[in-house]
Amino acid sequence: MIHSTPDTRPAGSSGHRITLLLLLLGMALLAYGLFSWARLQAMEQTRARADANLSRYMLNLQHQLDRYKDLPRLLASQEQLTQLLQSPDDPALLKRANRYLSWANDTMGATDSYLIDATGVTRATSNWNQAHSFIGNDYSFRPYFQQAIAGAAGRYFALGNTSGVRGYFFSYPVRLADRIIGVAVIKIDLEDIEAGWSDPLLDILVMDEDGVIFISTRAHWRFRTLARLSPARPNGRHYGNHVLAPPAVSRPASPHLTPEYIRQIIASRRYGDAPLLPLDIIHHQATPAGDTLLTLSDPDVTGNGRQGQYLLLSRPMPEAGMRVAVLASLRPLQTRIWQTLAIGLTLYLALAALILFLQARRRLKQRFDAQLQKAHEALEQRVIERTGELTHSNRRLQQEISQHRQTQKELLQAAKLAVLGQLSAGINHELNQPLTAIRHYADNGRKLLARDKTDAVDANLGEIAGLAERMANILRPLKEFARHSGEANAVVNLQQARQGVMAILVGQLEKQQARINWPAGLEEYCVRADIGRLEQVLVNLLSNGLQAMVELPAPEIDIGLGSTADRVTLSLRDHGPGLSPDALEHIFEPFYTTKATGLGLGLSISQRIVDSLEGELTAGNHPRGGAVFTLTLNRGQPDRQPEITQ
């Protein structure tokens, strides 16, 4: 086993390197596959979105054009216009025609409406009362006039010769009998058409039959081309792999544009002074689906002169003599590709990490098993050695257990003696007060008997008998805390408890010239308690208060009374020095006392009695001096009010 470990390490290390190389190769293949798949999927989605938007834009454009295509024909049939063409110098007919065109133009929502005679001169217009009125302008050079004067409906895009505003022109011949006497024309503003196109990732291009962009979502692309104008272009001119529709204007039948046709475009002043430069196309390529990818250098789009890549889709509108194209930005495509790569490679790396972890775990397990075998052999030897030590320790433990049991018996006996001493001390403490009271009543009895006051002597003997009964109850130490001396749940009137307490403390009160200020209305309150135990608690609390004021000439104890629906509270406040923090912490512990004499059991016994009565006894200091003991018991509701003797 010792020699096998060095032999397996090189093999394990070589296997680890092979696994790592395979994982790296797999990651490269996965990245390539994910890139190709994500690009294909994203391109398909981009194309579908661009195609849907192209259809929507073409429908919108066609709808806009269809709104106005028949309006020149309607104008050409109006009597006001035909009469003016017959009598162009009649001021009344001119005014009438101008006002009609102005009204019709506002009603139709066109940009301008005007009437041209057979020579190409404008005779009436909707803007007759404006500074740039068309009246008197010669538009015979415009193709839309030439088409209409030849007897056909005309369509044409151009910059306005007077206003310089882009417009699309519709024209129709005005006939009188079988003769064409003029042309009715309306112009619509193309800016209204492109105003609603605002997709930041999709650009719209509308080109005329010459490939010149005249509608675009980017203003700096207007009057530019996707290919350079050249007299050698074929009749169906190309840009990329997209063929432009043939022009609507008349042109030679030869397959190539002649210089004469180019001069015709310039002479029409269709584009004003625009240079008609091509867009900055850096690169273009065809996709497997037959579409075109264009790379444009467009600082206005990308910023800092960077390049932007677009997918180009286009469709012709032969009837309108234009082609509509969309340029869909591929920036979202790149983002989606990176997201797919990130998710796929993250999952792959997590799987690779798991594989490496399992492989490392297997190698560690092999090493651990070898070390475990060696440790097992060493452990067996240690077990043999320790067995002897444990046998010796076991003998010592048996001896200690025997000694511990003996000590436990001795401690139990000591505890019994301590409890018995505590009970004896408690009984001695509780009997001291009744014995003092009996001595006081006996001394008074002698004096009363000498004075022949037998009734008073009889009353004193009755009190002595009651105190003797109380002492008998106290002399049951073994049952003191095991069971109550009376019914703990009985209803006790506080006035009855007051009388019993005062009978016990009368001698001590006379000796100290002390006074207890009981609250009024005690007879109206009852508590659930055992009257003997309640009197015992009150006597202990009042005795402690009187002992605390032994140095005062006229000591007083104030008793307060409070109640709720369920509880009754008595607060006993003396006017002594109060309780120290240490005394407050240990005040209810057995044998704790702050006096030179006494056993320190009165408050401990009192708290146990109150707990057995389901009450609460607390100690504190009054804000104006002196100690305060608060006794709270459950309130009792007697069936009838007991008779109280004063």
C-alpha cells in the first residue's frame, strides 16, 4: 500500500490534465454552437419583426397616398375651374376659383391645390393670398404636368419650386369636350407621413424611382442614395441585391440611362441643390435568406464615428413609383447573442466545475482510504495500549463512585437537619409574637381582676384562648407548607383580618407608642385567602415596620387600599430609613436580616404564604422615605355581608 501511492499520482495528474483539455475543447465547441444558433434565431426574429413593420409602414404610406389620389380628378370636374381656364383674364372667375381651391384644400387637408393651364402657367391656387403664391409660376417642366397634359393621372415627388418643402404631387387633366385645357394639381406634405415613425431600432427609407431617399426617419439621410447615381446604371437600378422600380417619368427604351435623361432629372429641379451623395456604406453582404446586411459609418447613430450594422429589407410600390425599405439595427441581436452565450457558458462552467469537483473528490477519497487503512492499523495498536489504561481507570472510577454515594448520604442527612433547623427557627419566630400578646393580656387581667372588672378579665381570657389556638396551628411544622391550615380559597373580609392583627399587636403598639393608620371602608372589601395565614402575613409586615422605627418617638404605619375588578391591593408604608439596594435584592430570602436580633424568617414565610394564596408580595422604598410592602390578593365576592364588630 505504501508503494502504490507514488505510482498512482502521475496517472491521476495526467488524467486531470486530459479532463481539463476536454472540458476546454467542449467549451469552445459549445460557444461556437451557441453563437451560431443564437445568431440564427436572433436574425430570424429581427427579420420577422422588420418584415412586419415594413408591411405596416407600407400600408400606412399607401393609405396616406390613397386619401388624395382621386382628389385632382374631383377638382378637374368643377365648373369654377373650367370657366377660369376658358376666360383666364376674368377677375371675378379668378376670385371665385381661388376661393374654391382654398376651401377645397382646407377641407381635403392637402398642403396646396392649384390649377395650371395648357401652357404650364398656374392660373389659380389655394395660397393665392400668401407671399409665396403659385399664381403665374410656370410648371411645364414638372413631370406631373407633362403626364397630365398627355392625358394620364400623374404622380411625382419633388421639392417645392417655390416653398422648397418636400411634397408628393397628384395631377389630373381638365377636359372640355375632347380637349385638355389644363391640369388640376394637389400637393401633400410628406413630413406628416414620417412624423409617426419613432422606433429607435428600426429606420425607414422611402426612395423614388431614381433611388434617392426622400422620406426617412433620420433627417441627414434625406436626398442621399443607397448607391451612387451613374449614367451607366441599368433600367432596373440595383443597390445591394435589391432592384429599384423603373421611373414613372418617360425615358429612353435603351437599357442604359443616357446623359439626356440625367439632364432631364436636373432640369426638373426635382431635388433642388441636393448633391445626392450615397450613404457611407462600408460593407454589405447577402444572408442565406437572400437579405442584405449593411455596415454603415454613421456618427449620428453610433457616436464617435463607430460603425452600425443593419439588416436591409425593401419592397416596391410600383403604382406610387417608389420603394420602401427598412434598416433594422443589429445591436439587440448582438445583445441577445451575448446573453445566450453568457447563460450557456455559465451552465457549462457549472457542469465542468461539478465534474472537476467529483474527479478531485474521487482522488481525495483514494488517498483518504489509503491513509485510513494506515491509521486503522495504528489505531488497533493504540486500542491495545489504551485497554490496559481504561481497565485501571475503571477500577479507580468504581472507588470514586462508592465514595460519592457515601458523601451523598452524608449531604442528604445534613440537608434534613438544615430543613429541620429552619422549621424550628420559624416556629420559634412565629410563637414569639402570640406569647408576648398572651403575657400582655395576662398582666392586664391581674390588674383588671384587682379592680373587680370581671367582664374585661373575661374578654382578655377570650383573647388569650384565641392566641393559644393560633399557637396550636403554628405548632404543625411538618404540615406548614404541605397543606394549608384552613381553606385558602375562603372569602375573608379585610375588617375581620384587621381586628385579628390589632389583637396580636396591641402590646407592641402600646410599648412603642406607635400608631397604625388603617384605610376607611375595609368592611366593603373581601379577598380569597385563609384568615389565619392572612393575619400572620400582616402581623409579620407590621412588626418589621415597627422594628424599623424603634428609634422614632411616635412611629406610624400608613396602610393604603386599592382595587380592580379582580384584585385587591394593600400597601404598608413605614417612616423608617427604608431598604438598601442589597436588602431589596435579598429581602425575601430565609435567614436574611438587617437587625441585630431576629432570625430573618418572617418575610420569607410571608412570601411563601402569599404565593400559596395565589397572590403577590413585593418590597420597595417610598419616594418620600420609608419602606413600602405591597400585598395583592384575588378579590372575593361574598354571598352576604358579614357582621363586623368594632
